[in-house]
Amino acid sequence: MLFEQQKNLKLINEYGCATGENPGTKQISGDAKTPVGVYFITEIYQDQKITVFGSRAFHLDYPNIFDTQAGHRGDGIFIHGTNKQLFSNSTNGCITLNNTDLDELAPYLSIGKIPIIIVEMLSESFLNQHLGITENDIQFDEILKGLGLNSLRDQPNNIKTLYFIKIGKQAVTSVSYDEFDGNFIKFQNQKRSYLVRAQTQDWRTLYAEQREETILTFLARHPIKYKTVPPTISTNKQQTTDPRSELMAFVEKWRNAWQTKDINTYMECYTPSFHNGKLNRTAWKARKRYLNRKYSFIRVTIHDIDIKWTNRGANVAFHQTYQSDKFQTSGKKSLQLVKHGNKWLIKKELM
């Protein structure tokens, strides 16, 4: 069941699925049981071949901290597709959908962000929960305080999502928010806490985790005021540009052109001699133009950026997540950049 949080949870769509052969709480690997709780996707796998396991699979973070505390073991729990007929209790513990249904659901699934809630049965009280928290809700201050993020109470516009999911005596609360470092870099932060209800009926934090993604957003604070021309720092009437900032602005230009399907700006980022496998620059452009027509949307995010300077330019490595309505992949990518005159260009692209 795919829900959207409005005043209450609104059912957007519903898909048939198969779960574990055996009922009850999952405890060990191989017990053919599907775990119950709140989970998140850790990896997305894609295969061009349609097999009994479908063309894509989404790995869940079982066992989570609640499972570990309860002594539950095992791993390898996926949401995946199949080209066979579905039977309600027929898997080794995974959640299996028809390939066509999973293809329709896939654009909504992302790593570490969308909660996957697995329960034996949906209760009326759960459906009436208001999972999404806004600054007008009574819980707003309490949850931010519990997450150790009091400063965000004065910056509510920087909060992207804030939710509180309660199942029995367990709860998961998560906030994603933006921070800015000067004009060039935006940090996307996510903090998640796993809570248990104490005897006093108060919620106690059992475990918390935080992750940060560096998003190369050109002039993140003022995207309207400056559109294409990077700012310079004036020193003794000479205009100079910080090399790292210039490089990061170029990578952001490339990333943004890719996901907005601006093929001309995108190809301007590559050297005339660029090759990717057997594709030269002309064939690479034709390939990208075809994919732009094929996919209704493209999203590209990068984080964990590492820059190594070379004699001719720089090597930029990062973790990249690519999403479209028909294809998703995630992994390490490396760009070999060279300086042509006063412009950065991509000489080689490896993933």
C-alpha cells in the first residue's frame, strides 16, 4: 500500500504481494519469515534481465536496532519483482511483487528516506496517525528537542521532512533538513532516532544516527540572483576565483544539466576526444538524447565528494544515485577533469 501524508494517511495505490512462507516474528536466517517493523532501503539493485527475482531489488536494513536488541538475526530481506504468479505466503522472507507493479512503485522508493512499514495488519489507530509533523503541531518542539536539533525551531523553512511513526511500544522519528556553507555548498542532513516507551510512558532514545550529503548547488543561498556567472573574490583589484569552488561549480553545472535534460549544456562539459567504452563523443550525445526521450524524469544526486588534484587537472570521485521512472542505480563514480583554457572539461567518466 502506497500512502501519502495529508491530514491523515491517504491511500494512493495498492499492489498485491507475497511474503514469507511462515507466520510469526522473524528470528533467524532461513526461517522463511518476513520481519515486522519500520525499515529503510540501503541499496538498489538493477538488472536488465527479467528473472524470477525480477529486474530490480531494494535491500532493507533488517535487522534494525529493535531487532538486534530483541536478539533477532538474519539478513537478505528485499523488496523485489517476479515474473511468476504470486501466492500470498510463498517467499523466504522477502516481499515480492509482480514486475509491472514494482516498476510502477519504484520511482517512490529511495535509499534511506522513505520508511517501509511492515505490519501483520493495519489498525484503524495507525491509519489515523498524523505521521508528518509541521511547525504548527504540538509535537514539533518536543521532537526537535529529542533529536538534539533545537536550532531548527528557528529555521523551519530549512526542514524538508519531519515524521514520527509509532508501532506499539516502538517509534521511529526522522528529520531531513538543509544547511548552507557560504554560497556554493548545500548540506542535506538526515537524523533518525529509534525510540522505546519507558514505564513512565515517555519515549526514550534507544539509538540515533545521522548522515550528511554534500550537494554542489551553485549559489545555493541566492539561486535567483546569480544564474550563470560565478562570483569572484576581489583582492587588490585583481579578480581571482577559488579553484575548489570553481571546480565544484562545474560539477554542479554538469549534474544539473544531466537531470534537467539540457543536452547542449551537458555535452559542453566533455572534451572533443571524450570516449565512454566504445562510444565517442557524438555517439555519447546520441545515447543521452535517446534516454532523455525515453525517461519522463531523471534525478541525479551526489555525495561523499573527494577531489585529488593532478598535473593536468583533477580527479573527482563521489557516490552517485541515479533515478528515473524506468531505471535506478547507485554507486561510486569518478570524473577525470582537465583544464581547457579557463574551462573545466570531462576527459573520462568511470563508474
